[in-house]
Amino acid sequence: MKLADFWRAAALPIPLVIVGGGRWGRTWLSVVVAARGSAEGVVLAARSRPDEVRTWAAARAELAGLTVVPTVAEAMLVDRQPQAAIISSRPRDHVRDGMDALGHGLHVLVEKPLGVDPESGRTLVAAAQHMKRILAVGTEFAYLPAFHQLSEELAGADIADMTLIWEDVENEVRHGATKTRHEETGLLYDLLPHAYSIFRVFVPNAGLWIGAAQESPDGRQGCIEFRDDRGGRYEFCCHTNAKARRRLLNIRTKSGHASIDFSGVHGLMTINSEPHALEPHMAEMASTLRLELGAFLSQVMGATDAAVFGGDVSGLLAVQEDLKRTLATAGT
């Protein structure tokens, strides 16, 4: 399936429960409602302060029809019983809430990271396999249209290396709220799913592993060097206290180079230092979260078996385990 199919699939009226009434839960709610044009068939499970969330929702006309409950169990009692869940609670609660949703027979999309450590993430994978339910992990930026247009145009090119620069400003406002990183996840562990999924868009068949990694003592900066089984090298560098928000992917092939600056809504592409336009139909798909939602719902409906571009959940967990070992070795 193509991005345009995912964009349309996001509007499917599949009954959903969104777990988490905080920043990410409300962000996902806004994405679902914008895609469907209605909050009908959507339940928000806010374990902490559900009354406060009800008051917040009641003041927003676009959320008419939304049901707010404290638990997934109560969400399953509504007239239109949910078929799938989006887990957008704190990272330390992802496994607990994912297991809860799977236990109620739901397909599950879990915000990254899947768990605060690879071992706990594997319990979710095992549970999903046992329940014969879909388990996907949210990475968002892997659905950026510019990545997919350029990956198609570079198809057949021998990519020698890639560099991904990821810089945030402190107290950045994203999706209408101040962005925070929870203390239960380290910087590199938290951002690894983004880097891994983006690189996999361009080298989907390469076996990626981590050659080196380092994180500053204050947890504000870090780098990961990926290698692949064909001799490729891909570097990810991040900084959470930069002067400006910056997202830049540089790609070098044996015949030239390309880049995508995705600091804004759309990626600004260059090929051999010349501006390269995003195709109009690609530019219309301005929400990566909506594309991710559509990919998940497509999988729920059986229309595709690829919920996350560039790799599966087990592949992500493998590189997270690799990162954990690499950082432990570097610290000894």
C-alpha cells in the first residue's frame, strides 16, 4: 500500500480507545477526530483525573460524542465496543496498558518506546502473538512523505552512508503542549525508534546493527553509529538543548548526495545541492501521525501486513537490546 491509501484509511470509523489523557493522548485524539470529522466511536481512557479530562473535552465542540472513562475495561462497555487501542500513556506504563488492551482482545498501537527496556517490550510481543492480535509501535516520522518520495527516486542507488541530525530546544512546544522527556527513558533509548525507522525507509532490506554509541553524562547529547551487512554506515546525532529545532537527513550515494530538512511540516529536499520539489499529492499529506494512524488501521482491517515502514517490532527491539549492550560496554 502507498501513503495515499494510509491517508484515506485514517478516516475509517473503526471504534478506538486511546489510553492516556495527557499530552500524547490528547494529541492522538485530535489526529483521530480530524481524520474522521467526528469523535463518535472514540473512547479516551484516562486513568488519572478522568473528571478533569471530561471537563477539558466538554469545552471543545469538535469532541462532541467522545466518551471518557478511567479504564480500558470500562471502555469495552460502551455501545460501540473498541476494536483497537492506541497506547499513549507514560513510557513506564506502556507495557502495562498494552497488556491490558491485548487482554481485552484489542489490536494495539503503542507509542515509542514499546517499553522502558527491551525485555519488557518482548512480553508485549509474546502476548500479541499468543492473542493473535496486531502490535505496532509508533514512530511518526518514518511516514514523512518526503522520505518516501526520495527513497523511490533513489531506488537502485548504492547508498554509502547517511547522517541524521536531531536537535531540540529546551521546553519546546509541540502539538500545542510543552514537550517533555520522561526520566524513565534515556535520550538515545527514547529516540532510537525514530532513527532506526527513518534509516529503514531507505535501506529496507539491510540488516542494521549498532557499531558504537555514546551519551553525555547529563543526558542531553548522544550519537549512535549503525552498520549494515553490506558495509553501509549510518550515524544518528541528537542534542536536546540546542538553540533551534533541527531535523536533517543527509544521504550519500556513490554517484552523489541528497538531503531532507524536515525541521518544519514538509521536508525540504535537495539532490546534489539543487532544490528538489515535493510532488503535489505528497504535499497534501501534511500529518505524519494521520499517516501512521491509517497504516495501523489498514493492518487492523487486513489490508496490509506492514504497520511500520522499514521494520517490525521485533527488529526494533533487537537494536534496542544492541544499544543497551553497547552503552553498558562503553561505560565500563
